[in-house]
Amino acid sequence: MEGKTLVLLRDGYTDLLDFLSMLCLHIIESNKLRGRVQGLVHPPAIDILDEYLNNREADESAGVVRDKALELERIQKVLKNLPLTKEEQKGLLDLWQTDCLVKIYEVMMHREEFNVRVDPGVSRKFQTDPFVEWALNLRACIMQKMGLNSHWVPPDDLCIDIVSSNTHCIKNLLSSFHRKHRQAIEEYARRDKRLGPLESWHVKEDAFYASTTGLLSTERTDLMDDYAKALEESGIMVLVDTAMTGLQVDIIPVHALNFETIDTVLQESLKRISGCQGRLDSKSWLQMCQPRPLTKKSTDEMSSPFLSSPNHHSRLDRHFIINMDFAFGAQAEGICRAIFSVFGRRIRSVNVMGKAGGLVGKRGDIQLPKEVLMSKSSLIVEDSQDELRRCRNQGLTAERLRELAGPNVSVHEGRIVTIAGTMLQNVRMLEFYKCIWGCVGAEMEASFFARVIEDFFRQGIANRELETRFAYYTSDLPLESHASKRTTGASLSVPMTVKEGVPSLYAIARGILENILLPR
């Protein structure tokens, strides 16, 4: 282990649970490996490893560079002399590669005598509550956007929609970049072998979004400035200072967006939904599309939050999306509390989207929770009674998500279980929640968001009209992967293909934005 001091960032709770559980796992597995290898007494395993390491050090001293393929063959021959099964040899070699025998030697010499000391006093000296500082940075940015003093109380007519997401996804949908450079992006996307034929995509623009990073980093680096300019023209600000939270945040002024340059599927959705409400003609649509500048009248006068002006086709004067990166475990609770403490009843909706392990279906499917269940059996500072909370998901339906995602994506409704730590789960536990509680997926943040929102509802801090939406795409299948590994030795962490994750990700994002962008 390199270094002796670890600084735990983010919330210091989920991080600590993960660190301790992984440290315990390391100790257990190291003891098992040491016990197995020490079983070889003639010749002693340590002598075999010493001989290899001495030869390796001699070559390094002489400046001899060992070929990787030949080195792996040499290591395989040494491993065959150790009391390990073929499967164990392969697993260690896949994990440690050319350092395999060095790592085994280190395990042999170490005794896993760790001393973990957590000093909250030292942590407090490091910095004050990072979530509060982070939320105050958001408030200062939004007040600056409105031309107001950052130290003033936010105006009552301020409307905030919070989105916890893959941040670039929301930016792609709302920025004008992909509409302005559609031809260049499409040409690159057609050559991108990862995407396959563009005609096979339910929404072709999803393929464009998936290829943008590759285009900007390889063939068209000159468009990087245009990408930044497109964000600036839309008023989208990317906050660099994360106040030690590790969360990237985008401040998106909805009133400054030009709806004629946003994602075309979103445009059609807004047209259709507005038309169904019997209030749309071409002139009204153009009026709705235009950005709404902050006039002196709108800056000086207060109006009721969440309500548009008497003209049905106009938009809110002070309407912002706080688009933040995925929170990590219990970090979600601290962040949510800090944001509500700063903006209070000005928050109109909290929207949580991300990836989750699927207990049903296939990878790339969508999970729409009706309820979130916090698994507390593994928590060490709370009672062990699991907590169940409802998800209202106003305006976000399974039917609409199926339309947006296409025929290859299924939508699973049911409960989702929140796991306290990355390592605090196993097959029996997941099977229990699937069979007894009817859970369709497992993730790490939803219950922490839901708990804060419920508390603030009860305390009267949250607006009575607050809307909440939770939706996830299935990134892996832990139960199926476990069964596959037992029978075939397949890996538990095979990366998703582009066509597995992108359609469901953007379907969820569009479903959420449809409910945020429309004036109500």
C-alpha cells in the first residue's frame, strides 16, 4: 500500500464504509492466499519467489527491458510451481499482470496489521462542511446570473429544478452545438464502428451525442471552442469549484434557452404537448422558443414562484436548472440538505437519474421506481429496520419512457433497494430483496434523497408543490453475472456497449426535461 494517510472526501460516511469493508476483504483474501502459498514446503514458496525477484532485479540493474509477453510466460511457469489451481493462477495473473509475483511476495511478507484511526476533529480543521460551501457557491452563481448581489436573499419568484445526472447528457440536449454542427457530427458517427448503422438507432441524435467526445478529441479538436461558445450562448455555466465535493455542476438558465436550438425530439415533444393543451399555433410556438431576458421589471418585481406570466406561451422570468453530477451514497443526503437550506421553497422539483444494478430484465433497460427501500441491515450507526418511501414521479410514466427509448428497451416498475456501500451486498441479500420486497434494482443514492425530501416536507421547508422523479438505466445484472461466473467464468464487470446504455440514458433525460421546460 503506497502511503499511510488517506483523506476521505465526499461525505466521509459511504467512503468510510467502503474503505473499511474493502480493507477487511483485502485482509481476508490475503490471509487465504498466504495460507495456500505457505503450504508449499519443498522447496519453500518464499525461495521460489526470491529466485524470481533476484533475477528480475538483476535485469533491471543491467538495464535489460523484459518483453511483456515473455515476462507473462515466465510468471506462468513460476505460478505452476505454487499450490494454486489453474483458475486461481489465471485470476491472479489477470489482476496483477507482470507484477503478479511481486504482489504475492508482498502478501507473504506482510501480516495485515493495520491501524485505522478516524479523527473527525482533524477533518473539521481541514475545512468546514463542504456541502454548505458548495451550495453557497451555487447561490452566488445564480444571483450573479440574475444581476443581483450574491449576499442578498434569493427572490421569491426564483424557480429551481434540481437534476442529478450524467452532466454532459443534459448539456447535449439543451446546447445548440449539435444542431449547428450536425453534418460534421453525423459524418463522424457514420464512421464510428462502435455505433453501428445509424438507421438502427431509435433516435439518431443519440448516436450523435455518443460520438461527440471522440470527434472533439480526435478529428475536430478545432470545434472545442465552438462547443464552449455554444454553452455560453445558451447561458450554461460550468462551475469549476466543487468545494471538495467532487461534483461537477452546471447552472442552466432555462429562461435564456432558445428552444429552436435544443434537441429536436424535445422540440417535437414540447410542440405536441402544448398543442394537446389546445394553445399552440406557429406564432405562439416561436414566441415560446425565444429566450426571455431579465428585464428591469422582472428584476424588481416579485411574482408567485412556479407560475408563468398571463401570456401562456411565455416562460418564467427566473428559472434555473441545477444540473449536478451523480452523488455518491450518503453524500446525496448532505448535498440535498444543503441545497434546500439555501433555496427552500424556491425548489420546484428534484430529479434523480443514473445507473443501477438490475435484478430483472437486461442491461440497458429502464427502472422506474414506485418506492425506494433503504437497506439498513449493514449500517453501523443506525437501527437495522429497513425504510420504505414512495416515489411520486409526477409526469414521468413508463409509457412515455417506452416511447422515448424505443422497442429494444423495457421499462420495469417496482421497488429499488438502496445499498449503503459498494461492498455491502451479496447474492443472497439481493435475492432476498428481489423475492420478498419485489425490488427490480439496486443503487446507492435514491433513499438518501428521498429521506431528506420527506423530512423537509414534514418541516414545511419544501414547497407543497414540490415534484420528485427517480429513474435509472440498468448498467449491470449482479445476479445473472454471478450465475454466469459460476458456470462459465465470465467477468462480473463487462463494460456496457454504447447501444446498451445511451438510448435509455437519453430517454430518461428527455422524459425529465419535458416536465421541466414546459411553462405550467
